[in-house]
Amino acid sequence: MKIFITGGLGFVGTNLSKYLLDKGHTVIAVGRAATQNRITSDRYQYISGDTTQPGDWQNALEDVDAVVNLVGKSIFKRWSESYKKEIYDSRIITTRNLVAALPADQSVVLCSASGAGYYGNRGDDVLKEDEKPGDDFLASVSIDWEAEALKAEAKGARVALMRLGIVLGKGGGA
């Protein structure tokens, strides 16, 4: 399979890329860094681009089998009003640009990250996938993020929403 990953140089994106390459897949990753030196493979392509802006990076979506949308500014930073806008825009506008670039009526799977913040602060409540969303900032970001991703269904894509929590792992994560 040929898989396109936004947020390709992040902790999850880098580890996912390595895993997919080990399984014999081809990976195209897009990120904000000018270059990358983490992954070397003839089946790996890195594209430097600002995914909040339409651009040449979108051309790489023409013949992919799957897209994994992991992009987004870190939430582990002080949230000024301007930084909250960056958190929001990095997710919603990127997803909007990603969906716009997907070819119509092509069998593509879009796995789009969202966040466990979708549920809001529920303390120790046990939450299931069908719980109602919260009403705080992260919940509103997640609601809008998922809505943008689901627009890909109108183009014939199958969409899976991944409500990720804190990711732990060797060499990064929380």
C-alpha cells in the first residue's frame, strides 16, 4: 500500500512510518521541518510543507491507498488565545486542505486523529465511544476536527476517527 501521513515527523508519525516500512509499504510523510534525517528508505518520501495552506504537498494524494492525519500543534504548552488558535487551525484547516485534495471516487481510507479531549473533563467516569462530547476547548476542537474529516465520505473515502489520548513510548511521547 501507499500511505500518506500528515504530521509525519511527530512521535506517532515517525513510529508509524517505520512500522509501515518494515511491513513493506510505501510512505509519504509531510511535515513542517525543512528536511528530515530520521528515516532512510527507498520507499519513504518526505515533503516539507505547511498543511494549513494549500500547496504542492497536496499533489502527493493523487494515488495513495490510505491517509493518516496526525497533524496538530502540541497541547502541552501554555494556552494563550493566540496559541489556542494555532491548536485549532493546525487541525481543522489542515484536515480541510487534506480532504479537498483527495481524489473523488477513489477507494481511499482516511484515518484521522482526534483526541480523547472530545469527551471533556469527566473525572473518573468510564467513557465509551458513543458518549456525548464535552463542552470545553479541546472538545470543541475535536468536534470540528472530526466534522472536517467526515467530509471525505462525500468523496467516496472510508473515514476512521481515532480519538487518541496521551501517547507513551520509548524516545518520546508523554
